[in-house]
Amino acid sequence: GLVNSREMFKKAMEGKYAIAAFNFNNMEQMQAIISAAVECKSPVILQVSSGARKYANQTILRYMAQGAVEYAKELGLNIPIVLHLDHGDSFELCKSCIDMGFSSVMIDGSHLSYDENVALTRKVVDYAHQFDVTVEGELGVLAGVEDEVSAEHHTYTRPEEVEDFVSKTGVDSLAISIGTSHGANKFKPEQCTRNADGVLVPPPLRFDILKEIEKRIPGFPIVLHGSSSVPQDKVAIINKYGGALKDAIGIPEDQLREAAKSAVCKINIDSDGRLAMTAAIREVFALKPAEFDPRKYLGPARDSLKELYKHKLVNVLGSANTV
Ligand code: G3H
Ligand code: 13P
Ligand code: NA
Ligand code: ZN
């Protein structure tokens, strides 16, 4: 069945790798995630955002995740799979997911005052732990837009708060802000420098803050949101076939590789999958304009997604061959 994240993060900490949390809201994404994880012998986290619940229906997604467990076995390996609520914004939403069988939830009180964040997170933890559901909290605010909340600048996590937050709330993992952000436009070109080949290089993540946090809560699982790398080959295909993505810039993979070796145990990736799907679909539409069977474009999109996910598990997060 579905498992919570506790054992997964413990092993990731010991093995110096990170678990991928991939967002899903449809069947092709779920199949790509699970087949990639099985082939790579990797645990994986399926995560559902509020937007995904609205789009696809929470009940459907919950049973799709149950189907994912059976699908993995059918493919030949019973990998650990977590069904996680991404960016839960209220106790009621978290409770609804817990009651329905999610094995993990995030309560994102990062935009609240510190004391309100502690109180809300504590309330979710007290409920979740009765059912052995793990809880992710967040301290610090990522720049960019998520759901209705938008922030112009990063508010980096304050290392001096993490120990108090973790002990007062009882959370199982902590999402932090060290320079990542959601979406495909993580940096403005003017924030970047150019390397010898003229490629834009974004400012590095604040590993100094991460190290300070690790010092204060040694061995505690840290989560990085907004960790898509925005592969430029996908952006180029999208734009070649009629897309209009401008200044799409992500987190360089070598920085995620470095993060995965640290106390960072969960790395969230959504946008890269969206880019892979969109590139594949645009290519089919452009090259085979007579196709109108959705399987003829969603199939290639699923194949492309699976390749992308395998790459992440094997070459970036390092969780391959741990099951
Ligand atoms: O946190 C952001 C995730 O990429 C989910 O995005 O809210 O558009 O589903 P969404
Ligand atoms: P990206 O937009 O960088 O893929 O981040 C996804 C995320 O953090 C989901 O919670
Ligand atoms: Na790690
Ligand atoms: Zn996020």
C-alpha cells in the first residue's frame, strides 16, 4: 500500500540522496512517474496540489494513487509510494486528504506570522499523527506565484527559527526557502551572468543558509520546493513549434545534486514535467497535423515524461537502486 515518508527520508538521509516528489493530475503523468521509478528501483512521492484537486477531483486522484501501487507491482517491483498533499493551506483541507487515505500532507503556513504558522502546523500534526500520516511544514517564503499567494522576493528561512518551529510543531520534515521558486521563470535574465558559451547562469542557491539550518537541526529531513531545472532543449522545442516561452530559467542540476547529498531529503519537481509534455505534444501537432487521436500525442508525451523522470532519479537526486 501507500506509505508515509518517515522511513523513506531516514534512508535518504543515511544514503545521502533525495526522494523526488513529482506532481500529478492525470493518468499519463502517474504512469510515467511509476514506470520510471520501478525501472530505476527508486521510491517516489506522488503529490497533489490544490489546483490538481480542483482539476481532477481528490477522490479520483486518491484511487489513482492506489492504482499506482498495484501498477508498480504489476511492472515487477513493489516500490514505496507516498501520496502527498502539496501546499495544503488549511486544517480542513489536510484533514480531508488524511481522512481519504493520503499518507502524507504539507501544511503551508509560510505566509502566516510565525506564531500562526506554528499553531496551524501543530494542529495538523496532532490530527495527522493519529493516523500515522507524516506532515511537512514550511518556514520562509519562496519568490513567485503559488495558488493565490504571490511574493515578489524570497524571504529566506531564518536558521535561528527552525529548531523552535520543529520542536513546537512536531513536523516530520521542513520545507525551506534558499533561492528556489515555482514555475519556469525562476530568475530574471538581469539577475544572471553569462558563461563562456553565452549561456545564462543564475545566482547560486544559498547553501550557507542550508548549512546553518543543518547545524541547528542535525539529521532532520529538509524539503526543497521549486526545484525544476527548466531544460533548455524542451524550451527550444516548445518555441520551435509555436510556443512563446520567454526567459525560462531553472535551478542548475549540479546544485540539486549537491543539495541531494545534504539533509535535503525531498525535492519537488513539477514544471519540468509540464515542459516535457508540452514539447512532445507540440511536436506531434506540428509534424503530424492529421493526428486527432489523443493517444497519438499523449503517448509520446508520456514517453518523454518517463525519460525525464528517470534522468532525475538516476542523475540528479541519486535515489535509483535504493529499493
Ligand atoms: O506548487 C506548485 C506546483 O507546481 C503545483 O502547481 O498549483 O498549478 O497545480 P499547481
Ligand atoms: P517547480 O515549479 O520548480 O517544478 O516546483 C514544484 C513544486 O515545488 C511543487 O510544490
Ligand atoms: Na539528502
Ligand atoms: Zn511547492
